[in-house]
Amino acid sequence: MFILWIGKAPTSGDGGDEVFDRKTITALRDLGHIVSTIFPKRAPRWLELWNLARGIPNYRAAFATEANRRLVQESQLGHDLTICSWEPLDVLAFGMKGPLVLVAHNITSQALRKIFPRNPLFWLLAFQAGWWEKKLYSLPYVTAIATLSKNDRDYLVNLPNARPVVLTIPGMPPVTLLKPEAKVVNELVLAGTYEWRPKRRDAVKFAKDYLRSKSHFPILGGNLPRQATDILPVSLLPSEDESADAIRFGIISDRFESGHKLKTLAYIAQNQIVLSLSEVNNDISDVKDHYFFVRRIKDASEILGHVMSISRMDPGMLRDRLVRFQLACAERYNWEAVAITLVQAGPSEKVHKVQIPELTDQKSGQTASGHKQLA
């Protein structure tokens, strides 16, 4: 099919939303589909504030512009399916044509309550987002809504008049094969990105809590906020060879439960047993042994007990058990499956190309498609 992908403009390339888009688009193309991409631009600050004042929810208000609507409408020409990935962009769905699949990386109304549980302003914004979602997710030309987590899927399934919901748990990175002599090394890994304020907040809180705990294991990190590295000494992340040499412990410092944590499967692929301050097990509950290799902790003080119990295990038995778990995860969670699910959620049969009247700039005569970026 000819697929139009509407997504967030790439930045560092390391964020979870960018990884999802990049990997899924590659998988779609590997399956033989023709995928073109567009990246709507943020509104000027004054327009974003005006959008908020007239009732458009937070995050969505940043992309509600006439230029973006024109870009989307022009870009839909000649495509069999449109996929809108990232919920701030779904504000543009009201001007689109079907068939349309919305990819919700998070459900805003649920995420805001969990990320800012004690802030009345964000509860108000969450209420506003919930009102918006009831309208958006029931649009008749939306053929499906894709969620990245089971919790988000379960919420949408129970939303009145919501369109069909499909689950697209992100794929697992390539597994670094353990060497036969690999043993447990008592080191903690904090990988990922921390540009988003809630992630920075929780990483700093983890650093403070860990400093007060009885654990004194070395920490290997990357991209951690300076407030965290000022508190704890941090060494470089392990290389691929070093990851093959040992079983370590991957820390998820996020305390909020929102969307899917790509870091979970990334840690497992790098031979790290996951210790998470948020509940992440639900998304991999289909795989045997998930509670052994992905463990929920409520405080940094619990790390010591988990590390010591794993360290006392027979290394050979632990290696074999980890490899079996990795292979099961790799088979169950892959980007090809995500791509296939999205395509199957689109038109059930070959559809006529979307026909939209040509929109032109009255001053220049240039069509909105002149701003389309093809990848």
C-alpha cells in the first residue's frame, strides 16, 4: 500500500517516540509498502496560547495550525492509508480523511494524572484531555487506534463509542549473545534519555534515594541529568563486548506508569535483569519468567536484596534461563509484527486513493504539498 506517516520531527533519535516511528517505518518498507512521511511544525507560542484559550488541550494546542491542516490534507492525496503517530498530532485528525490509524504512545488523560499525581492543574488538564479523547477516538473515519501498552489498550476498550483498538508493543532490540563463561557482575545500568522533565525529576530522586541506601554498587549511565551525576559517580555504559561478558542490572528510575517503557526490552537484550520503580511487567506478561527477570521495586533500598539473591545463583543455570527468556521475548516482540498489525488495522481491501481538492496559497500559488517531506 501507499502509506502516509504523520509523526514527530526527528531530533536526537534516541527518544522512545522516535525509535518507534523509525523502526516501524523501516519494517513497513521491508514488507514492501511505500511510506512517505511528514512532520507537522509547532505553532508559534502566541498561537499555542490562543489554542489553549479556545479549549484545545495541552500538547495538542502546539500543533493546531492551518498550515499543518493544509499539509496533512495535501499529503493524503494518493495514499491508501494514513497513520498518525504521537498523540499531540492527533489534533489534525479532524481535518483528515479515512482510512486513518491513530497511534497513541500514551493516553494523555491517564498519563497526566500518573506523572503529576499531586498537581491540581494537571488534573484539570487531564480532565480536558479526557473530554477531547471521547470525541477524537470515536471519529467514524478512524479505522483503529493503536496503543503501545496493555494498560492503555484496556482504557480505550472501555471508552464509550471508541473505534477498534489494536495492541502494538514495540519490538525488542537485537540481543547481545552472552558468552558461555559470563557471570553476574554487581553493577547497575541507567541507560536511555532524560530530556523530558518527569524523567529528569525521577532520575534525580533515584540518585538521592540511592545515596541514602545501603547499596554501593557501581553505576554505569548515559545522558543522566547533571543533578543526578553531581550526587552519584557514574561510569560509561558497557560496550557490546562488555555486555556479552556479564549479567548486570538495568534500573528504570521512572516512577510514573505511562505508555510502554522501551527500556525494559532494551535492558533484557543487553543481558540486564530489570529493576523498575514503576510497574512494567504487564506488557511482557505473555512470556514465561517475566517476573523473574523484570522486578518491581518500590525504593532504591530494595536493590541490595535483589542483587545479592541473583548473585548467589548458579551462573550456568542463570545464563541458560536468561537466554531462553531473551529468545522468547525476541520472538514475541518484533517490529515486523508491529507493522503488520498497523496495516491490518487499516483498509480491509484495496481502497480508492483519497481525493482532496487542491489547496493553494493565495499569495504564492504554491500547494501545501510543497512542504511535504518524503523519506
